[in-house]
Amino acid sequence: MNATQNADPAELAKFTALAQSWWDPAGPSKPLHELNPLRTRYIEQAAALRDARVLDVGCGGGILSEALALRGAHVMGIDLSQAVLDVAALHAIESKLAIDYRAVAAEELAAAQPNAFDLVTCMEMLEHVPDPAATLGALAALVKPGGDVIISTLNRKPQAFAVAILGAEYIARMLPRGTHEYLKFIRPSELARWGRAAGLTLLDLTGITYNPLTRAFRLSPNTDVNYLAHFKRA
């Protein structure tokens, strides 16, 4: 399989441009740093991490991968941007963490290593690929029967456009302009349907909300903007 078959070169270029600032908590990746503790807690509550074999798809510079490794997981992180993987690998060495980073597409890895992982995570990536249903199918193929798939993405609702694009990119300038495209956002009903087609059962949907006054993220029943989805493979 061509590793770039289900990838948009323009999207890859966006994140490659951020590579050198990935680990700057006050830089363009600041929202990722602020979100990471919340996401990590959600994952910890959903799936056992100690000694689990975990795959982080679209791992970028490794912010989540490192958090999972610190909790005792054996982590592989994959991404199609070699520049961000180089940053991730160097930071893991500095952090004295053994994380296996690879430049490979989820679909390609699924063909080579089906049923290989106890847990697969995919954070804020599905809304950046041309065929998110195909990627979700690959995530399902990668996880063991009985294993967990945890995804975060953005809902295609006016509230998400207002917060994630107008607010975060144009007003607060928390993210570079053009980071998101509204029409690529994914409704929970779509994600659930793709999951069922891939043999995944949706166990939980939890929203993520942001308070601009306290500059804090929190978990919420409100899935209108960002949300986390926990699937289980039968």
C-alpha cells in the first residue's frame, strides 16, 4: 500500500512545519500540552495501561505517547511526518523513555500487524485524513479482539466552527490559521456508524469543553465541539 494513499500532503505539511516547536508548551502546540493530562486520564480510566501494548496513531511529536509510556505501557507511535517523528524520538531519549516511533500509515501497519495491540489511540487525526472511515477500519484491525480504541476529534456543528476555528485560530490565535477545515469535522453518529462497520462497539462519548477565563479544559457531557470516543472490539 502507498503510505500516503489516505493522507493529504497539505495536512502533513501543516504539522511538519510545527515540528521544531512541538515540545514548546507556550508555542503553537500549547493546546495539545494543555489537553494532554485530560486525555491521559480519560484513557487511564477506560483501559489498563501497565504492560499493555499501545499504538498511538498520528502521534506527532509524542506528547501523548510519552504520557502513556510513563504509565507503564509499551508504546509504538506512528505518523507520516518524519520531521515530527525525529523530534519525538529525540525527546524520548532525553526523557529516558523507550518508545518505538515509525513512519508508517495505519492501513499499512494493519496489513503487517493485525490484532497486535491491546489499545489503539488516535487523537485529533481523523479530521485531517481524506477517508476517516478507512482509517477507523485500520484502527479496528490493529487492536486485539476485546481491545480498546480511543479517538478524539471535532464535531461538525456550528459550535465547533465558532470555538475551534473562529475562536482558537482567528481570535485567541491559540492555533495557526488553517489548522482545521470545518467540512472535515466528524459527527458522533458518523463515527459510531463507521465503527460498527469495522466491528467496533461504541462504549462512551465524552465531550471536552474549554473555559477561556480559567484557560482550562474539562470533560463534559457536551460533545458539540471536541469529544472523545471509546470503542471496544468484539
